[in-house]
Amino acid sequence: MSPTISVIVPVYKVEPLLDRCVDSILRQSYGDLEVILVDDGSPDRCGAICDEYASKDPRVRVIHQKNSGVASARNAGLAIAGGEYIGFVDGDDRIHPDMYRTLLECVRRENADIAVCGRFLETNHGVRGTMFISAEQQVLDSQQACRKLLLSEGLDSASWDKLYRRELWDGVQYPAYYISEDVPVTAQLLLRAGRIVHCGKPLYYYNQREGSRSRSIYQEKNLGLYYFFKEAGEKIAGQFPRLQEESQYFFFKNFLVLLFQYADAGNKGPVGKELYRCLRDNIGPIMRNRFLKKTYKAFALAACCRMDRPAVFIAKVMGVRENRH
């Protein structure tokens, strides 16, 4: 008999935190679930730990694959998932004991396709805050949910704080290689969904650990900030023309973060030419966008007018050295 919920966990270099993660899933107050641990060629003991869990609990299934990245790991889990609903947890995070019971109740009660929860922000020093919470439950249609995604108001593109009906995933896979692979997938799922319910409560513990993937330093993989945010924004604006300015903001904000990272790293070459060309082509809409903060507009002007100046000058004009909403 198939489980109600399939929980997919990509596992790579999280040995000190993996037990905490898997235990938090197996100890859920709602127990009709399977846990698919995808060992993405981790060089530590993660693979052995996954196998130990499978030997002790029949709800645990393990996939071992060569290192291919989180997108590939999630796709591998999706390929064998048997649940009526799909959830994700990252191997260095943990979840509240009632997370999946709460989300499942919300989905069923509201006849929704996706349920969303808020999150705790956790570091080595404990919980440091919460995000995306509200005093009451919210039920949204696709356009309302997409607008919240674009403006990062109440929800974002993360895969792991949500529960999805399995049917939404037909023909959907995570794109490989670049970071921010959640963005086009979450946008596509929200566009497919008829109803989305946000439970309002923080139920996912997001671990902001050192050494995890970061968007603060430029790498070629960071080009996902360009490709994926542009693609997602265009798809949403194509289906909901009223969200055109919000869609542009979604792309501009993350594009400018990428451009800042690139400039700050002192990189040159064809990638830079493409980014600066995009900046010049869009400087008018960037300056007119009512959602974009002045710091981003200041950086855009500085980058347009002083491309030969050191990135430290741009940082001074921008006033920040990181992605702040």
C-alpha cells in the first residue's frame, strides 16, 4: 500500500546533522509517510548512515548515486516516490514534529494543491528568528500566490517548506547545474495549482550553517540568479499580465545581486558583457520599478556609469554587500 506522503531528502556532506534531520521526519506525529534518502555521492559517512536508517525503519528508502547536485538528487527521489503528496527536507535542516500533519490537514480541509508553512532561522547558536509567518491561515489562488512569490511576501521559492499534490509534478524536473534551481520549479507548480494554503505557523527549521551553498560569492553556478529568475518571472507575467511589474522586480533584484557578485569578484569576459548588456537594456525599467529599493537602483546606476571603477566603489554606493530584500 502506497504511503500518503513521500519525503525526499538530498544528502551530501551533512554527516554531523543527518541524524537530527532524519529523526525529525521519522518522529512526525503523522506517520503514514516514506522517507527517500538520496546519497548524492557524499564522501563522508552519510551513505552508511542512510543505509543504517533503512535497516531499522521500513519507511526509509535509500538511493546511492554519484555526486550530481541537489537537483539531480531531488529528481531521483521524485522518480521513485509513491506518495499521494510530496515533501522535501534538506539534509542539514530539521522539521517540527507536527509539520506534515499540519500541512496535510490544511491541504485536505481547503481542497488545495499546495500547503506552505513558515520557517525558523537556525544557526549553531540556536533559533535566531522566523520568516513567512502570520497570525492566521491564508488561502490563495494561483495569481495571489505568484504575486507573493515575486515580492517575497509570505512565501518564496524554497521547495522544502511546502507539501504538494503528486499530480502537480507530472512532467516537472529540477534543472541541473546552476543554483536557485527551486525558482522555476516552484513558479511552475504555483501556476499549475488551483488553491494554495499557507498555515501561517513556522514549522521548518532552516539551518544557516557555514559552508553551505551561498549566493554571496560569485561562482559560475550563480548564473541561476539570471536564467531562472528571468524564466520564472516571464512565465508568471505571461499567465498573469497584471503581475508584469512584480515579475520584473523579481528578476531585476536577483540579477543585480548577481551583477554585484560578479563585479565584486573582479571578473571579466563574455559573462560580464552579457550581464552589463542586460543592465544597459533594462536601466530604464529598473529605475522606474516601484518595488525595487533605492540601494539596488543606486548600484544599477553606478554599474552603468562607472563600469571601470573598483567594485568597492559600487559597494559604497549600494550601501550593502549582500542580498537583502
